[in-house]
Amino acid sequence: MHPILLLSPDPATARGVATALAGRFPVHRVDTVAHARHALAGDPSLQAVVLALAPAPPRFVLGQVSSFAAGSGRPVIVVADRRTGPAVEELFAAGAAECLADDAPAAEVAARLAAIVRRARWSTARTAAPVTPAEGDDLVVGGLVLDTGTRTATVDHRPVHLSNREFDLLVHLARRPGEVVGRRELLDALWGGHGTCRVVNACVTRLRRRLEESAGAGGYLQAVFGVGVKLAAPLPRSRALTGSGTHRADPVPPAIPDQARRWPPSC
């Protein structure tokens, strides 16, 4: 049996989740974020993180989902109040692997968590070999360098801190630079074919944000609406001087509305 970590400051909510998981998963319950981080650091056998943080403010919940998804190396499952908690799409964008209503039937909670844990273990086993080649095998796209031996990423010599899944996604794309890779292919390769393409969308969104925030490197990840995503070196902002010595800037493309940037919900 695979133990899971349950973070819930509310005793009644914690009892409800623990009861739903009884007989399926040993539950290590903590009531503070600090205790959760300590438990994850000290117990590598923990397979998943369940966050049941109601009635915390939505912004706090989203922050914790993002933090645990990036730093724990485990899938994060959120149990939330759909009426007062964050929107489901926000939770997925923050890095949640699954979102469950706090009034979901116990059998559904247990079944969904079992599927998430099974999926994570299968995906890790499948991707470990191809994503970890011989040390010193660097993948380079423009100023982006992925060291697959040490599993580190830099852009123009500045480090970019990535979760395991984010690094694996970049490696998958970097092996075919400039080529549009379908979201279904990414889902199959990195998530074992389970779930929906929303998890791919959320991971790409987080990756783009990390590249921009950590290294000021926007433009590497380019979404092709309805098809997939590609990794390519961003185009320079300006061309060289023309023969007459006049600086000629690249034309600025029109702004794209937020709605058009979103990928369709299905593959």
C-alpha cells in the first residue's frame, strides 16, 4: 500500500478524507504547511499530496498548490469547496493533478486518488530511461541549455528552477526543436496517456511563466492553436542595421486576446 500525505487544518475535513481512503491508502495527516514540507522531506515513500485547505482564501490555496506541485515531486490532489474555493481551471493551471469536490462520494475520492498514484508511478517508470541519458548530453535551443545528466536548466547562463515534470516536458520538446508536438503525444509520453490535455496546458503555462520570471526568456514555448506546442529560440527583437545605417525594427505582431491564447479543452 502506498502512503499519501494529507494536509488539512480542519479536523472534520481531515476525518472525512481519511475515512474515504481507509483500506486503500495509509494516510499521514498534518495540519500545517511547515509540517507537510517536513514530512515530504523525511519520507520518500509518500506517493501523493492531498490538499484540503478550506476555508482558506482561494489565493492562499492556489499558492500552496503551485508550491507543492513544483517542489514536492509528487502529484497534488485538491479537495475543495466548489462554491467558495478557487475555480477548477485555476487549480489545474496552478499544477493540480486532480480536483475533487469536498462532498464527492468516498468511493470516487478513493478511486480517483488510486488512479493518480498509479498514473504517476507508471509515468515515472516509463520516462526515467529516455529522459536521463549519459551525463554531459546537453540539449541546446538558442540560449536555453538542458543538462540531462544533472537535470538542470539555464537560459543565457541564468538558472531556471523546474519541477521534474516541467524538465521532462522541456527535454521532450528540445529533442525536436522547432517541431510542433501534439498535446496527445505529450500526454501519452509524460502522463501515461491518462487524464485530459488540460494537464499539458497547465504544465506549459507554468513552464512559460518560469522561463520568463527566472531568466526573462519569453518566446521559447510557442502554442499552435488546436495542434500542440513547439520549443524554438525566440526571434530577435530587431534586425541588423540596413545598408543606409538606419535601424530597422521588426514589425510588432498584433496583440492576441486572452481567449485566443487558450487551447481547446480536448485533445
